[in-house]
Amino acid sequence: MPKVQKQWAGRGLGVVAALAAVVAAYRLVVHVNQATVALTLLLVVLFVAAYWGLGMAIACSVAAAVCYNFFFLPPVGTLTVSDPQNLVALLVFLITSVLASRLSERSRAESRRARERQGELEVLYGMSRELLQTAEVLELAKEVPASVARTTGAAAVVLYLLDGGGRYEAGVAVSGLRDGSRGGGNADQVADQLSDARLEQLAQRSGIETLPGGGNGAESSVIPLRTGARPRGVLVVQGVRLSAAGLEALGGLVAISLEKAHAVEQAARAEGARESERLRSLMLDAVTHELRTPLTAIKAAASTLLASEMPRAVAVELLSVVDEESDRLNRLVQQAVEMAQLDTPEVRLSFAAEDLRELVRDAVEQGEAVLRAHRVVLRLPAKLPPVRCDAVWVAKLLGNLLENAAKYAPAGTAIEIAAEVVGAEAASRNGTHGLEFVRCSVRDQGPGVPEAERGLVLEKFYRGRQSAGRVAGTGMGLAIARSIVEAHGGRIEVAAGTGEQGAVFRFTLPVFAQGKAGL
């Protein structure tokens, strides 16, 4: 016997048993009036309507009316009604039972629809939390089918985007939906209807369409994705029990998510273009100004050398000018190259265990020409753990900081370089818990950096208001220093010197740990 027939048979036996229990109770155990019997039978009908539906409730109403007439209305034991009032009571009972059953069924239907709407809202809310967090169109397009299949229980999901003709799929039955490999019948027809060319046509339409079942027999709903009047693509879902409004809301959510991701990408590209243009303008202004000075000096010296005969001493002096200004030009070009290298994600550092004291001494020795007008004071502890760094880049870092200090500190003043080991607290500020760092500081006795500008002087091409136009520079040196420190996993900051005099540039490098060396 089919399952449905067994279910109806069981319910029928339940109705018969309930009516028999009422009749037996009121005929053999407790003797009550006819009104009590009618209300009890009506209660049975309402119970059946609430749990088993309208059809079974109407059948129960008829059976209850027969029992009421046969066992409780005189003449008892017959289906004849002798008193017209009893006939009216019987009809009223039957009508009341049917109406009550109908109202109960309507209430059940409303409750069922409310639960379905709640389920749809939960599905849409869950999807919105997943989809609206993704900000890249390509990543979102790959995520949509899996998210729809996961949250709605769809057997197969196909997303087709008009921009670029991208097709993305997910679900256990997607192969049968795509190529008809899971059965015959309408499977080939569904596969043809889901070809890229067909999907592009369906995306231009405005309403939801239903495709016949494929190999697994489930129908597929085709949902056009639109933002305003512009079609973006089409979403095909198979085996989803959602109302038409739920399917439209699903399509709207996917379309809005795609549009949001597209807008975020556009905004990021626009912001990147604006920032690139701003940096390009700043770089051109800075580099042009800095290039003009040495080029002018080189041009003047060369013209003088070519114009006339002159004593050897004068010629040597002019050639020295050419040599110094050429070195200056070379430093400018080298800074631009270093900044470009550090800006690329492909830059790779050769980490090794290095003695920071030796790196500092080498940097001071190499910068002797720049530091000749200042006293350099080294406050380095006798024992300092090795740091994990790229020696070449750290040498450039120290060179830039020393050159910056020499530019702004008055001649004859001291430039102090100190180092110390800092522990877990500083490591936590650097975002690397459990590691020790060596903190190195370069202190000068120049005019210092105003508090409002301390976070800006490390930006590319930024020149302080007090120094712009008075001290030569491009604004690249400190930016390069920051990039080098951050590439090592450290941190750099600017502070005021002792008594608010001068500036202190502090940076940290991680202490070398065994197994951390390498590229």
C-alpha cells in the first residue's frame, strides 16, 4: 500500500476511535445532555482539523453528525429525527463543524506560509551576511553559487555574468544540469537551455522562468539579475522551494552584492588613480627641483671649462663641483629606484643574523662625508643580540636617517645613535607577540619635528613646513626608511628630543631566532 494511503487509513482509524470513545463514554459511563455531547464532538472535529487538515475534518464532521443523530437524538438507535428542533440542531452542528474545520485549515495554511516566509528571510539574511562581506567581483562570482547552494539546499546553481561571459557553478547535481549526464528525458533539453548563448538571452528578460526537470527530475528557476534597468547576468537554481517573491529577492540580493563589489572596485581603482597622480605630481615637483640644482652647477662648471684657458687649480675645483653634483644626482636616482623596489610586492629580502653594532659603525664610516660637520656619539651596549635583517637594506636605512639628521642639525652639534633590547611590550605594539626586538634610535639637535607633522614626515615626498624651500631634499629618504623597517616586521616612529630640542627617529628590528633566516 502506498505511503499516502497508509497515512489516510491510519487517520481514518483514529477518527473512528475518537468518535467511538466519545459515544461509549457518554452512553455507558456518564450520562449528559445533548448540548454537552455536541460540544465534545465539535472538539474532536477541531482537533482533527488542526492536525490532519480540512479533508479529514469534513469527513469527521459528517461521521460525528451521524453518531450524534444515531446515539443521542430521539428516537435513539435510528437515523430518523422526530423533533424539528433536533433536526435544526443537527444541521447547525454539521455546519458549525465544517466552518470550524475550514477556519482551522486556513489558520494552518497561514501559519505554514508564515514559517515559509520566515525560512526565506533566514535564507536571504544568511546569504546577505556572506555575500556583502566580499568586495571583489571575481571572488564574489565564485562564491555566489556555493553560497546559494549551501543556504537554500539547491541541488545545482549556475551563475552567468554578462560582463566577460563568466560562468560559475556549484551543487551536487550541477553536472546533470549542465550536460544531461545524470539521466535522459528532459536532461538534454535543460542542458541546451543552459548553454552560454541561451543564458545570455535569458539574462535580457525581466521575469522568472521555469525550466523542465533534468536528469534528477527537479525543475530549475531562471532568475535574471538586474541593477536598475541594466542586466548583469542570470542565476539558475534547481530544486529550491522558494516562492516567486523569495526567488526575486534572492536574485535582487545577488545583483546588489555584485553591484556593490563592482562599485567598491571602481572606487578603489579611482582612489588608486588619484593617489598615483598625486604622488606622481609630488615626485615630479620634488625631483625636478632637486635635479635642477646639480644640473645647473654641472652645466656652469662645464661651460666655464670649455669657454677659456684657466689655471689648473681652478679647473680642478670646477671638476670637483662636477664630481660632487654628479654624486648628488646619482643619490637622487638611487633613492627613486629604491622607492620603486620597495613599493613592489615582489621585493624579497635576504634575512640573516646580523650584528647591529657593526651595521651602525659601517653606516657612520660610509657617511663620513655627510657627517663631517657633526660629532657622532655611539651609545651601543657591549652585548647586543643579533637581529634578523637584510644587511644591505638596513645599511640604506641607517644612511638615510644619518643623512636626514645631518641636514637639519646645526654644524658642530652631536648626532647620537643608541640601541637597546625591548621585550614583549614593544613586540606586542609591533603586532608580533613572543619575539624580542632591538630598538635603535638616531637623535639630533636640530629644530625638531612639530607634533602635528610627526606622522607625516614618513610619508612619500612630504616636506615639513619649516624645512620646505630651506633644506634640500625630495621627501623620499624617510619614506624609504619606513618601508625598509616595515618590510623587516619592525616599526619606526618620530619623537621629540630631550627638552623638546631636536628629533629622535626610533626603529625596531626583530631579534634573530634560529630557523628564521632565509629569503
